[in-house]
Amino acid sequence: MIRRLRPYPTDAELAELYAAPNQSALWWEHDVRVDLTIALGRRMFPTRDVVVDLSTGDARIPRGLDPAFEPILGDLAPGYPLVGPLEELVELLPHNYADIFVLSETLEHLAEPLGALHAIRRHARGLLLSTPADETAGNPEHVWAWSTDDIAELLETAGWTPTALVVVDLPGSYASKCQIWTADAK
């Protein structure tokens, strides 16, 4: 069951929360998730000439997918060529533009997750997604919580065909359970 954890932050709260891009190596469990996300993306998407990540943080995932190509990077926090809300930035992309759209640890932060997945679908052929699974305590930045079944349903509803799922369970850690998905546009 999809659960709303808290109201969506105000513009002032967003500016405070995302004053700088997030760093993936601050916690060991994020390092594990990032490494697994890159490995799954490389395996499931043999064509990755155009990689887009509009909530990129430190850009480890899009840069790690294929070092031969420079990804299109953006974030809500300043520091990249594209700055602003993902929902607005994705509309700047040409239709069916990206081979892979990276959406790592982002969906749970958005005001309208299903709407974002629909929008991304119009601009990408493949999706590499990670998000917490069965979150209980809740990160103070997370607006939403869900199960793997919930994410499967969101993907299908938004026009994606799930192709792989890896669940990472690190008991006792801050980010104890994560789901990493790949999906193809229908």
C-alpha cells in the first residue's frame, strides 16, 4: 500500500533540504546501493549512449554506467547544467531522447510520483530506478513509502514494462531495504 509520510515541502523547505547535491558515499549502505544500481544498469541496458539523470546528486550512477559518454545531468540543487524540479527539467528533453533515464532515490521525494513516471516515459526508452522498500521509520526528506508491488503497479500504470528487480536488505542500517528496478518503455 502506498503511504504518504508527510506533506510535500514548501519552496523554502526544498531550498534548505537541497542546498547542495547529495553525496552517495556518506553512508556505506548508499555505496552498496549505488554499486549495485550501476551493475544492474550496465547488464540490463546494452545501449546507453544517452543517459539522463535529473536528480543526480554526485552523478556516480550516470557516470558509472558508461564512462565513454558524458551523461545529461541536472538536479534540484545548484551545480549542474540543468537546475530545477525534475518534473520541469524532464520536459526540456526531446521526445524518446534517452536510452536510460536514471531515477535513483528520487521518486519518494516527489510531489506526484506517478505523474513523474508518465513524464519520464515520454522522453526515455529505459528506466533505472531505485527507491526504499517497505520504509517504516521514514527519512525526514521522504514524502512517500511503498512496497515492491506498489512500484511494479506504478511502473505499469505509467507505461513501463518492468524487466528486473533487485531488493537489497541491509538490516540494522539507516537505509535498510531498497528496491532497484529496470524497465522498458511500452
